[in-house]
Amino acid sequence: KESRNKAKMHPSAACRMRAIVGVKRVVDYAVKVRVKADKSAVETTGVKMSMNPFCEIAVEEAVRLKEKGIVTEIIAVSVGPTQSQETIRTALAMGVDRGIHIKAEGEILPLAVAKAFKAVCDAEKPEIVILGKQAIDGDSNQTGQMLAALMGWPQASFASKVEIVDGKATVTREVDGGLETLAMSLPVVITADLRLNEPRYATLPNIMKAKKKKIDATDFATLGVDPTSKITTVKVEEPPVRAGGEKVADVDAVIAKLKEKGLVG
């Protein structure tokens, strides 16, 4: 009987761990983004908000690691206004165990977010942090890399496959020339790319269970982090409307048009 139980044990069962995932509240990907009348920012009032799609992928990967018996606890962390707790609840409904809400208003830049996550990591002692590779609002693609640098941990960005065995992570990542596979010791910071997985939908029973799961609230002051930005957004504008195309009869006509516009000599 003992041997049968051992046979069922996952190869990484001896190095089970805690995971932290980042979740961000953004304008839903299906919504057409509008700029405020004063051009100070993107309009969010009355706009459908949801979890950043890359954060959903990060949550799904963490939940899959838990289902394999590798991760024992998953903590979802979100920086933002009170409504960010709704985003954390979505992660809890997907299978996350508890949440931490770092209260903040206005624009918080990646460096401040990374410092806040470092403070959480120092307190929670995770062995793996999984973030989306970028948020679809700022498109910065910086927080994961900055967090790894602040923690002094190895990092694997743009992950399309993650395997953890015997306290080591093997990550396949997407690069310009194809795929690159990295092996590294834990703890580690991983950022999720689009092809890492397909996130599950939260079921109604899990949505109900999520309402009872714990969300701790904190803020930058409590974490000892100054979120003040040295960068100020001067103006936000929509991209110019593209002019309609024009059909031409042949190559000579194309060259003539290009010369007419001064694009070729």
C-alpha cells in the first residue's frame, strides 16, 4: 500500500510551494477605447472593466500547477482602486486561494508596482511569481523584469511553457527567432505570453465560493513604498484616422504617385 501511494506522488511533490500571481483591472479587451474630452487619460467611467488577458493566463498557469500538486497556495495581488477587488474575486473563482489588494488611485507606473510586489514577496515568501507579460492598457512590459531585478531572482519572460520539477523551473519562451528554453533554480519570476495556456471560465459554484475567500487590503504607505511618479502624462490622443487607399493601374503609376508625394527621388 505504501508503494502504491508513493507511485501516485508527483515528482515535484517534495518541493511544493507558494505562488503569487499579479492581476490588473483594465478596460475590457472588446471595448473600443475612448480618450477623455480633456485628453488627460483614457475614459473609464461607465466602461466595462475586466482582468487583463495576460493576467488571466498567469492565473490559469498557477492553478494548473496547483492541480498538479506542485503549488500548495496561490495568492492573487492587485494594485488599484477599490473596484480591483472584483478582479481579485475573478481570480479566486478561477482557483486562487486568497487575495491581497494594494489600494491606489490614479496612474501607478511599473516601477512602483514592482516595488509593492517586492514588499509582498518579502512578507509571503513565494517560490514562484507569475505575471502577465504586459497589461493591455499601458503595454509597458516592465513589471516582471523590474520585480526580478529588485528581488535578485532569475526571470523568464514571454513564457509559452512552464515545467517545475525537483525545485527547478524549465521555461520555454518566445523570442524573435523562435523559441528559447531556459532552466533556472527557484525562486523565479515568470511572465506569461499568449500561447502559455487558455484560461478557464469560472463556474457558478466557484464564483459563489470565491465570495467567502479572504482578501487582505493594504496600501503603499504600509508597504513602505513611495508610488510617486517622476513621469507625468502630458496628453493622450487617439491615433489619426487613416486615409483611404487608392488603386493604380500598374507599377509605373505606383512610382509616379510615390514621386508625387516626395517619397522617392
